[in-house]
Amino acid sequence: MKLGFLLLMVLHMLDTVSSMSTCKTVDLEIVRQKRIEAIRSQILSKLRLPKAPEPEEAGDEEDIPTNLLSLYNNTKDMLKEQQLESQITISQEQEEEEYFAKVLNKFNMTTKTMLFNIAEIRNTVGNFQLLTTAELRMLIKKPSIDKEQRVELYYSTGASFRYHASRFVTNALKDKWLSFDITEPLQQWLQGQEDEQKFELRVFCECEQQTAATFSFFVSGTENKRGDKATMESMMEQRPYILTMSIPKNMSSHLTSRKKRSTSGQETCTAQTENCCVRSLYIDFRKDLGWKWIHKPTGYLANYCMGSCTYIWNAENKYSQILALYKHHNPGASAQPCCVPQTLEPLPILYYVGRQHKVEQLSNMIVKSCKCS
């Protein structure tokens, strides 16, 4: 009798454990599917596509133009180099530094070809680690665009130029500022020895001809004019400029002693991990999304953040009573921090719609680290 009772207890416990395991698996699978659907919407939105191209419209058998394949490979190599050269890891100390005031500086281009005095910027900002944000801004004049025109920004690296980012210009941008985040290129320049560096704006052309596409607008300060009137107009023009935001120089030694070189030190989730961590998620474009129109890559490691963020909720906390009152009046809200992405990386893709092949760099597609916020 006792033996039978024990067997029943063991079977009951095994059944309980099994149900708990199944529950956990189902929960993770639901999260995974939601993440996949979010990525589907994110990619279509970033590419400005109302829906995924139909399989019969996607030129799967079309040869990829050599120049586009080269652009894709160069962009992929550039991202790898940037990851290897990165020396600043986001940490609690850096988040604390965000509290302090930043120094703002403006640097005008020195010629009509978007050439900038890097020696001046280096002398003003100081160490490249002090630079937190840099933006290239240019005033759009006289646009005559049917729908929109895509422009691409390149930056000089020695004797060549490297692709950085793209924007769409429309007639709505008339007399307005077009901006590019150039923090990474400027940090690279500040680490170098060159006194001057250059940006180049190009029109993206899907045409097969070798002739360069022409701009359907002007950038203030870059037009070539003649005569005395031109001289007066040039003085009044608002030229492209770089706006920098940096930590004051007097914090340089403080930062140097605290910042460390890191190689992917974020915590990756395991089966036992309960705290906030990076959970691995590989997206196969064909298997997971049913897409055949993205030629390269065939998939990528997207990842996502998951886990609990511990919060000290006790009587010693001077805000505990306020938080308890807030929780009482807002039972659906959470006063606890959530596990969210901290570091995100872009994803270059080579895709086609019909017979047209394109290369795009999708921003913030790969989760590299997470934090509680």
C-alpha cells in the first residue's frame, strides 16, 4: 500500500515538472514568434515597402551587378572593422557620465566640397573618447523632385571613400536642414593623423548606364557662383557644418582610468539565467519569414533581451512608500525597470524587387547587449 502511494506521488511530481517545463517552452516560443513578427515589420518599414515582394516578382535568377555586390561586401567589411576597432564599452560608469553637461561646438566646412579641418576639431574636442555625438547638417535649397531622391553620404579614408549612410530628400525639405549622424566617422578621423578630411554626397542611381545621376536640389554653400553678387551671397549662405557634443576636457583623465577595452562582455542567456540577458535568436529569411527576395545574407543573428530586473523594494528605500502608493493607484503599471537593448548594430542587406537589385544598411537590427532601464 505504501509502495503504491509512493509511486503515485512520484508520478504526480514528474507530471508537475513536465508541465512546468512545457509551460516555459511555450512562453519562450511565444516570445520568439513575436520577435520574428516584429523583425518582419521592422525590415519592411525601414525599406519603405508596404508588403513583401511576391515570389514571382523577385528576380531570383537575375545576375547581381558587380558594383552592387562590391558595395555590399565593402559595407559588411566596414561594419566588422568598426566592431573590432571599438574601444568604448557602454557601462554603468558611462551612463553616470550622461548626467553631466556636454560641450557643444560647431565646425563649418572649409571649402565648397565638404572639406573639414579635423586638426581644429581635434584641438577643440580633445581625445576621441570624449566625443559623444557628431552630426553633419546641410541646408537643402531649390528642390525639384518628382517624388523623392535618395542620396548617400561617403567619408574619406585615405585615397578612397567609404559608404556611411543614406537619406531620402523630397520637396518638403526645401529650406530645411538635412542631417547625418557622423559620430563613428569623426571618431575614426580624430584617432588618425590627417589634418583635413572630406565628406561626399552622391545620388543613388538604379540605372544601368555608367553616367552619374544628377542632384534635383542644391546644398546651400556648395554652389559655384560668379561676380561681386556671388561674393555677397556666399557670405550670407549657410554652409554645411558639423555639430559636436562632447564631454569636457577636464574629465579626460577620469575617463581614461575607468574605460576598458572589451570584447563582447555582455551576459548571454542560458537555460538557468533569470536575470536580464541577451537571448540568442537566428532569423532565416526563407524559413522564418518566407522571403526569397533578400539575396544576402540568407539570415542573421538578431537576438533579443529577456529576464528580470531586480529592484530593491524595502523599508530602507526612501522612495518605497511613494512607489507603493503609485503601484496601488496604478495596478497595471510597473515601477520596476525592464530588460531592454543597450547596444544595437546595423545589418547590411542585398535584396531585389523585380529585376532591380539594391543594397541597404538597416540600422539597429542586431541586439549585442541588454540593460535594465
